[in-house]
Amino acid sequence: MRHRDRLMIVPVVLCTLLGAPASAAASEKPKLSAAASELPPIPDQPEPPVPDQPEPPVPDQPAPPVLDRPAPLAPEADQPAPPVAVEVARLFADAAKATAAYERSSRAAEAQRVTAEELQSRLAEHRAELGAIHDSIGGVAREQYRTGGSLAHTARLLLADNPDALLRGYRVAAQTERAVNLLLERARRAERQLGRAEQKAQAAWRNLATRNAQLAVVKRGIEAKLETAQWQLQGEADASVAAGACAGAVRLEQPKLPEGGPEWVTPVEDYSLSAGFDSVGERWARRHTGQDFAVGIGAPVRAIGAGRVVSVSCGGGFGIEIVVEHPGGYYSQYAHLAGVTVDQGEQVRTGQWIGQAGTSGNSTGPHLHFEVRLTPYLGSGVDPLAWLRSHGVPL
């Protein structure tokens, strides 16, 4: 029997054993075993619909770590603007840094320019020496060509009365020529080195000049912002003086004061001295009662020494003014201010910022009017410069 016939007879045998016709075996499912038939039937039910939900996170993949970042800033419209006095102080510091960087870059650019010019001068001198050596070598070559070179040397040796002396002369000439050739090569190497050094110096000078131009732009930008903020600060000061009431202290970030520093300092750091003590002028009813320090609006004003603030006032000819009492019975006055950073009754240290210079009150321009007094009242002043010098303060 062929294999195909054996395969066809298998269903017939199975149907006979199970008691079902062969035709039904092809269309019906086989019956379950007795053990399987004891299980309750599972009714055919449609699968419940799956609602649209976002995919859950994969448990095997941990969430990315949260970086320690600062919280995002709120929109500028939701944040109160810092006091103008604080902005002026910040811009003063930025302007000082920009000015220092600009000056350093200017000095470096000038030094590089001088270096480039010196190298250029040395290169010119070296080229002149090299030209002279070239001329000497050319003369030797022309002489050899004129005398016929080595053949003329041989003829001279044969016809010379003293061939030994002539040969020694030729040896000296050959040694001289070799020395000149070595010198020429050394000169060429030196020229190449000087040329490279000159190129580097000029490139450095150009780079510094470019950086200096960029710093100048930054510096002008900061100064423009500072000028706008300065007059805004002065406007607030004028409003306080007109109202006769101080707006209150605006706290500034104080400079780091060194331990064991001087006991006394000048009232401002960068200044020009203008009207002096006891001078006469149209602006004063009698004589000038203090020393003026010409500074910009908003320039930090510092306590000349440790003491206590005895008064802060914002009216009258002095505009906004502060009076500080010092140990030993002396008082210092700081007038025509644009703002104050201390309140009455506070203790201050030497060099502490107590206010900002301005042009409030009876003033024709930004400056600090400074007095040293025997009492807290006008009319008891002494020469401030002489007093500061006597207390070891250079001016």
C-alpha cells in the first residue's frame, strides 16, 4: 500500500473507534476526555472594551533623575524692580570692573605694539647686515670668475716664485669663504626667527586691540545705563528733599572690610578735591564750611571712622545729609547725598557705606560736601583735610 493511501485510511479508523461517521470527523471537534469534561464550560463572551488611557511607565526603566536646578524665575512683570540705589551701586561696580579691564587691555596692547616695533627695527638692522654679507660673497664670486677659478689657481701655483706662501694664501681664502658662508646661514636663520617673532607680536597686538575695542563698547554701554540710573536716583532724592521727609535707608551690599584696617579713611575712594574749607564764593552766605569731593551721582560714601549715626535729614540747603559721632568728641557730616543706607542711631564701622553722593539741596553739581565738626551743628567745623592728615589719612 502506498503512503498516500495509508494516510487517507487513518480518519476512517478513528471514526470507527469513536462511533462517528468519517464525514463528521472532518467537520466536528473531537470530544474532550472524561477528566476534561468535568470542568465547567467557559461561555463565549466578548472582551470588554479597553478605555483610551495613556501608557503606564515601563517598570523596568527608572525615571530620569531630577537635576538640582534653580527654580525658574517668575516673569519680570511679576517681580518688583530693585531700588534704584541698588542698581546704581551695581552699575558703579560694573563700570569700575569694565574700566579696569579696559585699562589692562590698553596697557597690554601698547606693550605688544612696542615689542612689534622693536622687532621690526632689529629685523631692518639684520637685513642691512645680511645685505653687506651678500655683497662680500658677491665680490668673492666675481673675483673667482675674473681670475678663472681653480684653473687660475693651478697656473699661479706653477708659475709662483714661492708656491708654499701662495698655497697658504689660498687656504686662508678658502677658510674665510667657508666662515662667510656659515655666517650667512646663521644670518638667514636669525632673520627667519625674527620674522616669526615679529608676526607673533603683531598678531598679539591686533588681538589685544580688537579686545580693547570690544571692552570699550561694553564700558560705554555700562556708563550709559549708569547715567540713566544716576539721574533717576537723583530725581527720587530731589522729591524727598522737596517733601522734607527721607525715604528711608536702602541697604546695599557692603564691601569686605579687612580686619585690622586703618582707623580713619577718606569719605570717598575715587575723587577730585574741589571747593576747600573756608573758601569764599557766591554760593555761600559767609565762607565754605567744609571740603567738597567731586564724585558722580551714586558714588558710595563711607564713614571716615567708627561711630554712631546721630542724624539723617532730608531738607534744607544741605539736601540729604548724615551726621556721625565719633569717639573723642568729633562729628563728621556728609551732605548733598542722593540716598542713605543707614538709619539714625546705627553703629557704623570705618569704611562702611552709609550713603550715595548726589547733588541734592543747594548744589550746582554732583559732589560730596564733607565736614568735621566739634559739635553736631553747623558752625563748629574745622579744616577737614588738615584733620584727616593729622589722623594718618593721605589725600
